[in-house]
Amino acid sequence: MSIDNSFQHLLAIKDLSREQIETIFRTADEFIQDTEIINDPRLRGIKVANLFYEPSTRTRLTFEIAAKSLAADSINLNIATSSAQKGESLIDTLQNLEAMGIKMFVIRHFANGAPQFFATHVKQGNSVINAGDGSHEHPTQALLDMATLRRYYGRDFSQFKVAIIGDVLHSRVARSQIYALKKLGTCDIRIIAPETLVPQDIESLEVKYFSDLREGLQGVNVILCLRLQKERMDKGLIPSEQEFFNLYGISKKSLNYAEKDAVVLHPGPVNRGVEIASDVINSSQSLILKQVTQGIAVRMAVMTLCQQKG
Ligand code: CP
């Protein structure tokens, strides 16, 4: 008897089993060959709406490309010129879009839990995919990060020694990455950050904390940089961007503290010279642009698996 690893909604990595994550990887493999995305009309005729209440380049466009590659009808609601500006509630927006025949909702929202709220109100059979909510989770980012590591860094996840560096306090990406790594069998997960950028509930994440970059990078073979989220930051959390780079930036010099074959990932958008130096971004150790392409295949997989359940 085959096990059904599909799901109606993708709201959080916390909700997924290891088997479901591995099913997403295997499904994504069907949609990418080398660096080429393979078109497959599995979602022909399905209407998908992208609702981005916060800015995005990578996530919005790769969801749109993913939908088009699956022959779905992808619609972008421009929130800045939508009736959200006149005070229309999320529920009213949702019900009106459903009345237009939309079956799948990709939502990014500044409020923690907004996609979950959507999911409890959609019609039976319709799907919601979380494209990043507040500081809660960004599940497809973590999935594409893990899929990139699986594809380009041929080791078992149990052999990874991972450092997540920077603004963990405001990061939905870091949370999703930690949950995904644990589910896939990684035990050695470290956070490297100034104390001002560490969440109060760090103990509940069950990771090792280092305030010193050199110490934290000893033996590490996977470096996950985070973006400094200046838009969510009160003044005074870091002395200056230059100081942050001096202490926590990934440069050719600081990369030497890690294992020789360590790989570097960043979800983007990158603040060059703040989180990471340009020569590292352009080096063979960087998987940053591979993450972006892999993101299309992973998002195609997520949409396909949601539709199977719907
Ligand atoms: N990584 C990420 O979510 O990038 P965008 O904000 O450009 O979508």
C-alpha cells in the first residue's frame, strides 16, 4: 500500500513529516534537469493567486514561473493598488477571489499566522501556501535550501555541521531551516549572532549558540547566512553595518575558520559587504544562485502535491 505524502496546504515546516519533505524533493527532481526547468502541464486550468502583502523578488517570481511551468493560470494581486488599501479584510479578499474561481493561494504577509488564518477559511479542496509570514516561518525557502544542499553537496544531512549566521531574531527563514534540518537528521546546528539579534526563545530551538564567529565556524561545512532585516529592526541592535561585517560577515578570511569545502547559502536579497562579501558570493563555494533556480522546482513540487490533495 502506498503512503499518501501529499498535503492540502503548506503552512509551516513544523507540520511536515520527514517523508513529506523527501516526497517534495523527489517531486522537485522531476521538474529540473541540470539547471533547466522542465515544463509539465499538471496544473492546467487551475487558477493560482499570488498575494504578497510584503515586497518580494525571488519568492513571488519563482512561484509565478512555477505556476506557468505547470500550465496553471497565475494571477498577481498588486496589494499596493488593491482594495486592501481601502480597508478590505483578508476574509473578504479571500471570498471574492474564490468567487473568481481561484483554487490556490500563495500568501506572504507581515503578520505571523496570516496564511494559517487563510487556510481555516478557504473552501473545501482549495489550498494555501505560506510564502513567508512575519517572523514565523518561510517553509518553501527552507525546502529549497535543503533541496539545494541535497543536490549540490553530496552528503547525508546527518553529516552536516551547520551554522546559521546573523539576524536570527527577525528571521522566519532561520526557524524553518532549523525545523527542516532537524527533521532530515542534522544534529549539529549552531546560531552565530550578536546577543541583540538572538530570539528570547532560543532555548526552545535546541541549537548551540555562539557570539564569536571564529569559534562558531570551527568544523562547520554548511554556512547559512541571513539577511539583516533593517525594516523590522529598532535602532541600536547593531553598532553599524561595518561593525557587523567585521564581526559576523562571511569574507574569504572568515570562511577559512570553517571546513575547507564548506558551502555558503543566502536566501536573498543580499546586503553585499554587510552579511557576505562579493568575492564569496562569486566564488565556487557559494550556492546562492543555484538556490534560486532550485526554488522553482521545489515550488512546482509543493503546488503539485497540494493540488493532489485538493
Ligand atoms: N528569499 C526571499 O524570500 O526573497 P524575496 O523576499 O525576494 O522573495
